[in-house]
Amino acid sequence: MASYDFLRRDRLRIAAKVGDGYWKRATRWMRRRLPMGLYARSLLIVIIPMVLLQSVVAFVFMERHWQMVTQRLSAAVTSDIAAVIDLISAEPEGDYADIIRIARDRLSLNISVEPDGELPAPRPKPFFEILDQILSEEISRQIRLPFWIDTVGNSNLVEIRIKIDGDRILRVYARRNQAYASNTHIFIVWMVGASLVLLAIAILFLRGQIRPILTLAKAAESFGKGQKIDDFSPRGAEEIRRAGLAFIQMRERIERQIEQRTAMLTGVSHDLRTILTRFKLQLALAGTSPDLDNLNQDVEDMQSMLEGYLAFARGEAEEDVGQLRLNDLMIRLEAEAELHGKALTTSVEGDDLIRVRPNAFTRLVANLASNAYRYANTVHIDARHSGKWLTITVDDDGPGIPERSRDDVFKPFFRLDEARNLDSSGTGLGLAIARDIARSHGGNVTLSDSPLGGLRAMIRVPA
């Protein structure tokens, strides 16, 4: 018994896992096919309930109201035909003029009696024709005589033939709307028309609600790229206004913090430069001596570190966004490579004109290129400008950087002890400044192995 319970629990556990797997696959399939935009999803939230509601209403109308009305009308027409048959059967002399007149004037039926005749061959039953089915049932139930009907031939009339007394054929022509609820199309037209009007109103309102969200997203994206946004103001619903106001306050706090940091560093740099100037003056007055050479070098290193740190802290945030041509940038890099005696090849794919902060972006690419010149003999720079992203890769054949240290080299003042000691003649801020500039454009700088055997530095920023 215990083993049976264990097997039962194991089967239930397997079935639950299989069910979860099917559910996850169905969820992934649905997620891939549903639209991702808020506007499209909002429209689906409006359209799907409307379509379901109309489908239910149309089904109820077709199955209940339409069928019930058609059945009552067909029963009434069949009752009139049964009364005509009774009158014909009670007229032994064959004078049917009065009966034909009464049927035409009082019952709106055009009839004729054929003394000798046969019923035609049965017609094929029309598909989805409710009148043919209900009218046949009513004639079979009320009259109980052989009959033949045509509900398809003439769209405005229904022809009925009934065999009376074995040799006479009663031919009846009735208007279709006498036996059929013919106003269904009015219901459908009104339902579809009203739905289209409501859908148009919903689209207009949704566009008005989505537009402030898109404006907020665009403002946040521009701020992330370091671009100025002076014309943004919160609009739309209360929640969107609150989000926009929170974004403005966040932006003001960040800008205020940057301004305070820049002002503080400007003051610190002024004070430190004054002290360094005094050091230089005192060393100059002290004359030339081998013992003072190291002290002079230390002062120069301190000044270089100070300038590098100030450049890193500022991050070129005060520069406005402008246009830069990639081909001009590559020409400048080729000239610099020629001065260093290095072999440089470049390639540009896509649009040549980009919108960045020109000086900062030029410094970003030049910084990575100069690092490659310093430790490699062959360098290749590839720029690809697509509709959404700008990707620049700098490949070299130098010693590279160990994978474990590729994140650390972006830290300020970090130095490598291995063969490729980046910024060995600088301050250890080159890559930190490069990543800071890339992130201020909304992108990033990453390091990986190069196909040339050295290091690959990749810049990827939104276009």
C-alpha cells in the first residue's frame, strides 16, 4: 500500500511538471505574438471584450430571437395555407376564383391550383438557411401532405407546392418577409456601426493618454544621452503627471549635484594649482641639482593627475549635442596613427553623420585608439551606424588584458601589473573617462578578445 501511494504521488508530480511545461510554452508563445507596445495592448483591452460581447449578443439573437420570430412567422403563413387548403377541399365544383381573391387580398398569398400535376424533385437543402428548415417543419406538422418548397430561387418570394387529394397541386407564392425575420441585417449593421464608432472614440482617447507617456519616455531617453530637454512639461492623466513631475525633480537634483561637484572641483583645482605653482617657483629658485630632478618629476605628475581627475569629474557634461562625421573622425585617427608609426585600418558602414557631443565622443574614440597605439603595432577600427545603435570596435594585436581584470581597468586610478599596463605614462583615468563619456551618451564600453590576437574595445551607444 505504501509503495502504491509513493507511485501515485510520483505520477502526480510528473503530471504537474508536464502541465507546468505546457503552460510555460503556451505563455511564451502568446507573449511572442502579442504586441509589446502599450498603445496596441490598450487597444486589445478595448477590442477583445467588445468583440466577445458582440459575439455573445449575436449568438443569442441568432439562436433565440431570430429563430423564435422566424418560427412564429412561418407558423402563421402555414396556418393561412392550411386554411386555404380547407377551403379548396370544401369546394367540389373546382371554382377557386373567390378563394384565390381572398388569399390575395386578405392573406397576401398568390395561389393557383393545378388539376393534374406532380411535385418536382426535392432541391438540395441550403447551408445555414433557417427559413427552409423551420418552414418545412411547420408544413409537416400542420398540413401533413406531400410538399415541395423553394426558399432560394427568388430572393423576395418563397414558393410552396402542396399535393391535395392525390391529383391537385396547390402552388403558393408568399413574400419572404411574411415567413422570415428579414430585419436581421439592420441589427448587424447597427451593432457593427456602433462598434466602429466606439472603437474610433477609444482610439482617439487612447492616443491622447499614450502621447504623454511617449513624451516622458523620450525625455528620459534624451536625458540619459546627455541631451538638454527644455520643453518638457508633465501632461496627461494624474498618474502620468506625477511620474513626469518626479522625473523633472530627479533631473534637477542630478543637475544640481553635477553643478555643485563641478564648482567644488573648480575651487579645489584653483587652490591646488596655486600650491603647485609655488612648488615650481621654489624649485626653480633652488637651481639645478640632481637631487631636485625627482622632486620636479613628482610635481609634474601631481599636476597631470590633477588635470586628469578634473577632466574625469567634469565628464564634458557642459557640451551640447551636435553632429559629427565618422569619416572625419577616422581621418583624424589615421593621422594620429601615422605620427605614432602604427598601421591603422578603418571602415565605416551606414550613415556617416551621427548626433553626439562631438568633442567628448572624439575624445572617447581617440582615448581607446591611443591605448591601442601604445601597446600594439596593428590596429583596426570599425564603425557601424544602424537605425538604432552606433557600434565602434577597436581591435589590436597587442598583449591584451586578462579577462579577470577587464572590469577593474575602468575603475579610476587602477593600474595593471602585467605586460599591458594601461596608462602607464598617465594617471590611470583614461578608460574611466572613456566609459563615463559612453554612459553619458546612453551607451557603454566593453572589452573582449580581438580577432587580431590582442584586445577588442567596443563602444555601443544609441543612434
